Amino acid sequence: STETIKITAKNVNVFYGDKQAINDVSIDIATEHVTAFIGPSGCGKSTFLRTLNRMNDTIPGCSVQGNIE
């Protein structure tokens, strides 16, 4: 079967001022699949989800680099 990609992120970097919170994340998220982000506290899971939802756009000093489609 062929997977249909719903969201693709390529080389995503997120900065809060000078502090880099996410470093070069790339992932394809397929439709009809469950995707989980698992990791220790402070590793960037919530920051990445906020980036996908464009919630970081409202945070002063936050900048996002890379491509999300």
C-alpha cells in the first residue's frame, strides 16, 4: 500500500531568542496512522507540536527555520 503524507517537516529549527530548542528535525506524518512523540522532559516534544500548530507565532522572540507543509 502507498502511504499518503499529511504533514512533512524538513530541517526544522526553533529558537527562543539565542537558545535553540529544536535542531534540524525532519519527519513525514502519514494519514490514517497514529504518530507519537516520546522523549524526556525538555527535549522539545511540545515545542515541535506548537510549531506544527503555529502556536509559536504568538511568542515574542521565537523564530522557526525550515519547511513545514
